[in-house]
Amino acid sequence: MSGSRKISVAEKDQMIQALRSHHINTLVELRRIERAFAVLGSPDVTEPMTAAWSYYVNSNSLLTEMRALTKNYPFSSECLDEAKNRVYTDPQSNRSWNFCWLVLTKIQNDQLIPHYAQYQAAQPAMWGGLTPSADGVKQLSTAFIAEWNWALNQMLRHWDQPPSR
């Protein structure tokens, strides 16, 4: 389906039902529907789209997709949780209906990745229960940062412009 073609009422209703039943729960599919709804400019699509994005993030689907992109160094759930908490407490978070985009941009804008990369790299569990050396932590942290930033950029490239109100 082209993003520029206006969808029928029946197609819109089917998409809303798919969103509400969580049959659509990947970033690519949610973006496809979001683009189709943007062409409509219909107010009745805002609530189901907003709810679908929240479900996508809170059901760990965002974390799952981030980890699919970070196979060598699985993305930090703590980093994602911190970003979600910051969005919840940010008075500017009402600038978008898209919770996923807000969380991803919060990770980027607040530079959460270096902090959580350092934190995770310093965990003895990452080193077989041993206390890591400072150089080891720095090296592992650098690897985390590179892979996590790459994954973050892959996710953010799905928006050519911010989904703002």
C-alpha cells in the first residue's frame, strides 16, 4: 500500500481493529499504518495509534526489535526503562502521539547509551563473575556504544520527520 493513497473507511476500520487487538506490533507495520492514517487526517485514528505505540513499547516489542539488531551486545533493558521513565516525566512528551519515537529520541537526546554501556560493561556478570579491569570495561563499553547507537539509528531512520502534534 502506498503512503499517498487514501484508504477506504473499511480499510481504516480494519487497521484500527488490528491495532486494538495487537495483531500489528512491529515498528515497520505500525509505521505503515501511521503513514496511511496521516493521509486521512481523521481524528478517530489518533487514540488507537497512540495506544498501539504504547503497547509496542510497554509489551517489550521495542526491546525485542532493538535486541534483534544488537546480537553481539544485546541492548540494555535498563537504558530503555530509563528512557521510558524520562518520557513519562517530561512535560514536552505531549508533543507526539508516538511513544516509541519519544523513547528513542529520549535515548539519543539525553545520551543514555554511554552511561548504560559503561554500567553494563562494569558488571562482573559480563566477565564471568570476575572484577573487570578498567581497560576491559572501557573496551567493552566502546563496543556496546557502537552497536547500540547503530541500532538506535536504524530504528530512528523509520521517521523522515518527527511525528509531532
